Amino acid sequence: MMGQLETAGCRQRTFLQALVFLSIAGSVLAQDDFRPRLRAVRAERAPSIDGVLDQVWLTADSAWNFVQRYPLEGEPATERTTVFVLCDDDYLYVAFRCHAESDQLVLKPAPRDTRDGDNVGLLLDTFDDQTTAYYFGVTSYGVEYDARVYDDGRTIDPNWDGNWCSAVRVADYFFCVEIRIPFSAIRFPAGLTEWGVNFERFQVHAGEQSDWAPQKNNTLRVSRAGKLEEVRPRVSAPNLDLLPSALAYYDEVGDQHWAAGAGLDVGWHPGSATSVLATVNPDLARTENVTWQVLSHLRSFPADQEPLFSEAGGLFRTDLALCTPARVGILSDGRVIPMLVGGQVASRGGRLDIGVLGAVTRETEYTHDPLGALAGPGPLNLASGVRLNHGLFDNSQVGLLYAGKDGDSFANHAVGVDAALRHDDLELNGNLAWARYRGDATRQPFSGSADVSWQSRYLRANAFYLNAPMDFAIRTATSAPDNRQHFGAGAGATAYRLGFVRSVNADVDISRLIQDQPLPERYSCTSGEVSLSADFKHNWTAGLAVAEEAFHVPLYSPQADSVLDYNALSGSFWFQSDPSFWLNLTGNAWYTNKAWNYRLADFTPEASFSAGIIFPALLYPRTSKVMLSVSGFAECDSLQRMSVTTWYPRVRGFRSVTKDFQIESSIGFNRYFQQFVYDYDLGFRWNIRSRSRLNASLHESYEPHSTGQPFLVTWERTERVVLLELRYLFHI
């Protein structure tokens, strides 16, 4: 009898376990079945990319049932959007047909990689790993935007530039967008015929974000994308990309001088999932520094990241930043280390990513280093990195990273492990690293970090911890870390549909920072902040924050050592007007009751402010805009007694002559106490084709000098910089 009972009990437990397994498997399958599906129909002929949907699109499969992500999550989109997908051996074709009343469609001229105005987007998870993806976006004005997506949508890298094209056509009641993406421009595994895909649309006048594959919590997740079936690109022979570049500039500071340089980037793709990249004399650091100096006021022309490192830079990214490829050639304080040659290999097999990085920099003079390891002249240096990253579960991952930098007089090597566990909107990250200097056995510290974040539609929370001790001052292919202990936590809540308010966000954050220094006392700061922001139905947004900080500051002098403890209370406010209106207003202000004033060598209240107005230019209202801005800084005894020490008014103009050719100008004044400086900038940018451009810029500044006569001054030029940059892509 006992044997029969035990047998029956075993059968019952087995039956229950089977039920649990089937329920879990069923929920996973149900979740996968819930994801919408779309076929990539083979095109009878290649469609013309001109913004006009011709007859060939009638054979395509279509997606049309878009769902709001914001403001009414889960509700049908207010305007109809239909997407068509075709493909052939070499290209993927996507077309959007977006219904919109002409008086509600917002078209805004802007430079490339800017999402102003109504826009549509395409997300492609080519490895179907639910973690990484490519993103392609086009505005109703025709401005293109592309990026790489990592960490299930939590990290977006806009520095990636793909070789693709688009066209837009606007009609009375709708606008159409056509996109053509060469399969050779993206990486994918051979033989995989089902990719992750999603389509999205943003309507400015309604503040509405909608998606084909439903999203939630106002976030775009790769793991919630739909499925694109029957994708069968031809696995072509290895292709080659040649990207020569040339830079010339004239810098009139003291002695007049010209400088010029040329470089070459080479990309070879022996397989659909492998990239071999190399660069010769890119002079990345000088290009970035000079471009930033010249174009600091021309915000539409940012310094472009070196294509070599934007191709697979996300593979090397970790929270501890042991290896930051984009920082090769630049020190943490901005000093230049010109690079001679560099190379990178990135490949994926199954769920394993492999990356190898190497770069040789020229001899460089180091003038300061906290550890003294690199002070004085620096010889030729070799920066290297190796990365292994393997997928876990649905969209989690674990990785191993090595980074090193070697020269004649030093060697610095670091090894780290990291892991990211994700489930829906819960993410847990952990990092642990070890570093060592050749010939110094005392510097073998560990560094680690951990963070967790979670959010739902109404609530969110996060916590983090970082420990980077002083000796963990790596000098590998990265910038110098900020050696510290830093930990904190935060929580927030969101409410929707409160009368004329679409949503209100309230957040509370607390943290403690302890700076690791070779001193008896260490700097520390404990802070807490409460913030509130609101999105109104008429498309205005506003927010405010209040923070209190407790400082512990060691003071050291030849006469005596002391410690200064004090508390500071600060507050800030910002707002932005309706972006769909022809006139846009922005503003923010900040005030603290106690801050160290180096000029007065004492604590004083301080305040800063800025305001801006953006409106169409009278001469070319549809293709240009004018931006008026003013910012300032004030020392004050109280809110009633302020002394504005810095004024910075500026006028910017931008005109998009065509989608690919833009002109921008800027003129401004900088008044600091009794010093007064006037400067202006002029820039041209021509996007010749994908990843090909021509930049030309001029920057000049002047200072006034008294002539001894009332109200009469002369202006002396103190700076003139001229920059010319050319890059052109040859695809073989």
C-alpha cells in the first residue's frame, strides 16, 4: 500500500511539474505569438526612391494597426499609418504612408541626425537577439537619422552612420517616406530569414508616439519588436569600403600658419556578420579639437566621431569604461595624442560577439599625471583591446574584456568581467575589473560596480554602487576614470490624464560620493534631490527641482590643514513651449545659496539663467530658422541683490538650402565683468552622399580697445580659424 501511495504521489508531482513547465512554455510561446508579423515580399522590380508610391508597392505586405505608446498607452493611433516592405537580393525597401492634415503636419529644417518635426522610424534586429538593433529614421522634411541600439533599447549610439537613402513627398492629407537599405551596409547572420522589426511614428502637434509592435512605459524595447519573415538577402562576395578624408585649417593665433592632413579608413566585410576595419593617419584628436573650437557655436555641425570606432564601439562599452575606442587619441583633459594607425575586427557567431582593437599613437609629451607614471615625454604607444560577449536567456548577456596600453617605459593592463540580466523592464548590471602596471606590484587594485533598475507604467526605481579606488587609474584605450566611491538610489512615479496635463513625473534621488585621494581626509558629498516635471496637453513642458548637498572638503596649505563642512541648497526651473507652433520658447534658471567663489575666495550665493527663441526667417520661412539666445551668470547676496557678472547673448541662423546642403551662421557677445569679446561663425555643410560630406567653417573673435575719445573704440581681431574637411565613401 505504501508503495502504491508513493507511486501515486510521484505521478502527481510529475504531473504538476509538467503543468508548470507547460504553463511557462505556453506563456513564452503566447508572448512570441503576440508579436505581430510581416512578410518581406520579393519585389518584381526595384521601386524608385522618390517619395511617390508606385504600383510595385501594391504587391508588398503591409502593417497598419499602430498603437499609441504615449500619451494613451495601448490605445489605437489617432492617425492612420501604413507601412510596406519589399526586398530583393541586395536591398530592403520600406515605405511609410502617413495620414496627416496639412495644417497639423510639422516640417522643420534641420541638419542630419536631428529629429525635429513629424518623423517615422524603422528598427531592425537583424540577429533576432532581442538586444541590439539598427535604427533608421526620416522626418517629414526629409532629414535622415540613424543609430545603433544596444541593451534592449536602453542605449542608443547616434554616431553610427549607415550607407542608405530615403525620399519624402508631402501631399495635402498625407506624406510618404521611402527608404532603401543595402544589405551590405548592415551585419546579419547568413541563413537567418526572420528578423526583429518595428515601425514607429511621432506626431508633434498631438505629442503622440505610436508603434506597430506595441510598446509600453514610453520606452522602445528591441525585445518587444515584431517579426519580419522571409528575409533572404544574397550572401554576396566580400565588399570593400574606402573612406579617404582630408583636413586643412588656418589658425591665426600669434604667428599665422596653415596645417593640413589626410587619412584613409578601410572597411572589409568578408562575411555578412564580420567586419574588418582599419585606419591610417586619421588624426582623430586634432580633428575633434579643431572642429570643436571652430564649430562650438555652430551646434548643427557637431564634430563627427571617427567611423572606425563608431562601427562596433558598443561592443567594447562597459560601465567601468576600461576600453573606450572613441577616446583613443584624446586624453581626459582634451590633450591630443595623434594616432598613426588603428584596426578593429568585429564578428558574431551564434550568440557570441568577438571584438579585437588595436591602435598606435605618436610620441606625445605628457605634462601631468596624478600617479606620475606618464609624466614627461611619452614614446610610441600601443593601445589594445579584446572583447568577448555572449548572449544569455532571451536578451541578457555576459562578457569578458581586456584592455592594455604599452610603451617603452610603462605597461598598463586591465581585465574585466561584466553581466547584464534583463527581464521585461527589470535590468541588473554588474562589473568587476582588475588592473596592473608593469614593474609596480603595489598597484593591483580591483574596481567594481553594480546597478539595478525597474519601471512600470506608473512607478520606477533604481539603485547603483561604484567603487573605483585611487590606484585604479587605468591608462588604457580610455579616458582616466574618476576615482571614487559612489552609491545611491532613486524612485519615481508618473500620473496621467490630470485635466489639462497629459502626464506628471515626480522623482526622488539620493546619493553619496567619496573622492579617493592620497590625503588624510577625503572629499565627500551627500546629496538629495526632488524633481517634478509635467507635459501639458497644449504641448508645453516644464519642470523644477530642489536639491540639498552636504560637503566635506579637506583644505591643505603650508601653514595649516583643516576641513570645511557646509550644506548648500539649490533649485532649478525649466520650460519649453509647443514645438508645433512657429514660435518656440525655451528657458531655465538655477540658484544656490552657497558656492565657492574663486574670484572672491569666499562662499557666495550664485545663479545662472538662459532663454531662447526660435522662429522661421522672414526671407526663407520654410527652409530656415533664427535662434536668439541669452545666458548669464550672477553673484548675489540674496534674490534681491544680484550682480550679473557674465552676459552671453547670441544670434544663430540656419538654412537648409536642400536636404543635403545647409548653411549656419552665429554671432555673439561675451561680457565678463569689464572684459568684452565679440565673435562670429559661418559654416557650410554638404552631405554629398551617405557617409560623404564637405564641411567649411570660419571663426573670428574681436576685443575692443579704447581710443581715448568718448564712445569711440577700435576692434582688434584676436582669433581667426578656418577649417575645411572632406570625406567621401567609395563602395566596392
